[in-house]
Amino acid sequence: MRLRDGWRLAVGTLTRIPVRPPEVIDRASAGVAMLAAPVAALPLAVGVGLLVWAGQHGVVSPLAVGLLAVGLLAWGTRMLHLDGLSDTVDGLTASTDRVRSLEVMRSGTAGPSGVVALVVVIGLQAVCLTALVGHRLGPLVAAAVVVASRSALAIACARGVPAARPDGLGATVAGSVHPVAASLAWLVTAALVWAATLNAGPDLGGLLAPALAALAVAGFLWVAVRRVGGVTGDVLGACVEVALTVLLLSVA
């Protein structure tokens, strides 16, 4: 029951794939959902990999591959993670007051800081995905990176990381993942990145990519906990985008 509800929660929340709603949403099923996030992202990862493959074979212009791939990820997640990035950056830069920052994050409107963050992140992701067209194993690397980026959710929801407010998605999933399980989830997806990048030969960027992404997510979480008291649904989405961007920068 917990596995089924957790799987439905992961797919229904993190993708636009239609599934039946979970019968029970509790801490156990929330933890399963966060751990299952990389698996739920597999269809999107395959789609991104196919776009990079299409760029390699002249089916799609290589210059268009990156933007199309970013657009696919945004569409497939109902803009959830990008919206979280925009709202979180707006909240963190709007005020030094915790309550005011949370109000800005909840408002859902995009301010100047959020817009700049979106432009920079989308631009970096698109450029890096386009660069993977020139990599022999580019489609596999792109797919592996998309899957690995979702492990940021397990890290962000590890026990010890509090929720910033008593309601919302953050309160449901905060602290729902055992730290050992979060570490294992990250290592498993890191192995996918290593296998994809190192298969073509020694690659320092591919070797360091998971570690750099984990450090970036940990740093982002530290700022969020210090400024707003913990995680929210927006912070979780921002963590995914931070992880994806650092992974892509490292492997590209």
C-alpha cells in the first residue's frame, strides 16, 4: 500500500502523467514518493535523450536541441520545478524577514530576481544540452543527468531538514526520507552518470558531477533553512533545477 501510494504521489505530483490519486498520503508514502522521483522522471529522461540523438543524426538542428529539451522537461513537469526556482529566488531576495520571504514565495508571481534566475538557468541548461550533441554518448548522458537530478528531492527531504511552514507540499514531505536512504538514492543515480560519462574514457567533469551537484543542493538548502526556516514545495523544485544545472555544467 505504501509503495503504491508513494509511487502514485511521485508520478502525479512530479509529472503530468495521469495516475490515480494515492489513497493515503502520510509520511511513509511521502518518503517513498521522494525516493521514487528519479524513476518517475524516466519518461522525461528518455525524451531528452531522444532529442539529443535527433540532433546527432540531423533530424533536429543541434542549435534547437537544448531549448526543445528544456521545454520538454518544463512541459512534462507542468513547470513545477521552474516555478519553484522562480518563487524561491524571489522570496530569498525580497526581504531578510522570514515571514515576508514566505509571503512572496506563496504569492506565485514572478519578480525581477525570479525572472533573472529562470533566464540564467534555462539558458545554461539549453547550452549544455546542445553541447551534448557532440558527445558520442550524449543521449545517454543527458538521460542519466535528468534522472540523477531528481535525487535532490531525497536529499532535501532527509530527516533533520525542517518544513518552513506547517502546511503545503513541503510540510507533507519534509523529513520523510531516512538519511541513509537519501544517500543511497543519490549514489545509485550518481552511478548512472558515472557509467554514461566514463564509458567513453576518463572524464573529470563526469566523475565530479554528482559530488558538485550534491554540494550545490546542500548549500542551497542551508540558505533556505537559514532564511525561511526550512523547505517548501518551491524550495524542493528549486533544488531539482539547481542539481540539473550543475550536473549539466559538469558533464558538458
